[in-house]
Amino acid sequence: MGDLCIIPARGGSKRIPRKNIREFLGKPIIAYSIQTALDSGLFEEVMVSTDDLEIAKVAEGFGAIVPFLRSKEKSDDFSPLAEVVEEVLETYLTAGRTFEFICCLLPTSPLTQNSDLLEARRLLENSNFDSIRPIVPFSYPIQRAFRITEGGEVDFFFSEFSNHRSQDLEKAYHDAGQFYWFRAESGMKKGKRGAIVISEKYAQDIDTLEDWEMAEWKFKNLKQI
């Protein structure tokens, strides 16, 4: 049994239309995730789960496979990622194919490093975790976060920490939004979760055009282009 990489890329993105194949510094953004997966040498198969024929054609052009299209039921705005992945695995199982470890690699994560994929895979194999994800430290303590009331007043979310020094507060992290490794038998959402910590310079969530511009800026600086 080998490992499977699933890149989920539906066609109906709203905030950034055609987001998964929008040009990112010269090529469709999904191409970077496909290339990262292929270059890692970790996977028996790199597949794209999509409901969109144009995305399927682009994905195949960059070396991924699209053995089947995603169902309509798993292609709307409300379909959880875990259910999309589950559908893929069930379809493979019906065809008599199983895998040991699965990596769900997001299609809009051009900053993902091969070394991080490898490190997370190694940790999963050599630990009792059921899944591993990359996480990023918040740049400022979340315990000192502000809220704005309906009247426009600024107030602390956690007033009990208002007088604490930032260096004395517990460090907090957020999902890097790049990939999720998990054991096939446990599934994507079940079991004990572990993580690797990556630098903020290698992570950028892309939900808005401003996010997109920041991701391009980071990529150009990292690659010195």
C-alpha cells in the first residue's frame, strides 16, 4: 500500500472566481500544489477531486490524474472537506484500491514546502497521531485581542489578560491551510491530531484578492524572482 495525495478543487469558488485555476505568477495556482506533490516522491498517486471539466483538464496537463469527477452533492459551498475526501476514498475502495497514508493538499497553497510535507509524513508514521497538519504561530497574543462593540467602543475579548505582558502569555497557533496528512483507517477528522510548526513566511490563506497579492509577494521573495 502506498500513499495517496488528494487535491480538492471544485469549480464554484465565489470570492475569487475560478480561484483554483487563476493564474499565479505565470501558471494556474493549482499547478504549484500538483508539482509539490509530484516532486516530493511520496505518493503512489496524485489525484484532483473536481466537478469541473476545465479544472480537470488543467490538472492533467500538469501531471495529476482525475480518475473520476466529484459528485454534485459534494460540490456545493456547504460540503465539508472531510466529506469530499471520504467520497474519494470510498470510490477508490469500490475499485479495490486502498492506501496507507493520505494527504489532502489544498489547491491554493503555492508556498507549501516539500520539506514540510516530508516532515509531517515522517511524524505521522513514527507517532501515535492519527493526523498531522502544519500550523503557524499567531504574530500577536490572542489573549490581548480587541472587539468593537455596536456602539463603536473598543474592548478586550479577555479582560483578565489586559494587564499581562505579551511575553508571559501562552503561545497560540492557527491552521496554515496547506495540507492534512492522516491514516487511512482513521479518516481525516477522527483520532488524535498532531502538528508541525512552520514559519509565517511559508503560509498564506487565500480568500481575498489582497490575500492573493500577499501570497505572490511572499512567493517572489522566497524564490527571489
